[in-house]
Amino acid sequence: MDDSVVVGENSVAATRAALAAPGDRHVVGWVDLTSPHLVDLLDELLTGPGGDRLVALRSDIVDGRLDELPIRRGLNTLQDAILGFHTLDPELRAAIHQRHPRLRLHP
């Protein structure tokens, strides 16, 4: 694991707070990958205070849901934004890599 701050709370507000906090550590935030407003939210996070420190996002997904259209769209959106996805679950990492080989998986 690198020196990133991983937002432990499953909320965008906690991600915003971590990005706005003083310091230069990278931030792994949280988003709802199924949100219909994900593109706008990512734009807001990346261009807002501390947005240059956002390196990856995590979300509440499980392997059994990876083929659902909203999850696929969300992971593709992260990939297009050149953000990584963070999970410590090795099986989920492998399944995501198989379906989204260009998506960077954050340690």
C-alpha cells in the first residue's frame, strides 16, 4: 500500500473533506458507481479543492454485480477519467481486471 489517505466513510462528503484537508497525500475517495450523476461528480471532485490529489475511488460493489449495466458504466467512467479503482479483495480485483483491463487498480 502506498501513502494514500483512504476515506473510510462511504460518503462523497467524506471524500470532499479529505481532499480539502491540508497536506499533499494522495486520496482514495468513495463514490456510488451507479449514480446517474457520476460524470458530474467526478468533474466536481477533480476540479475542486485538492482534486489534483484524487488518485482512485472505491465503491460498494461485489463480484456478482460486475456485469450489471450501472456498475459497468461506473467503472468505464472511472477509466475515462483516468482514475483508479481501489479494492483489497483479490477476487474482485481479478474480476474487474478481466472485464476492464484498462482500468488502473489502486493498491
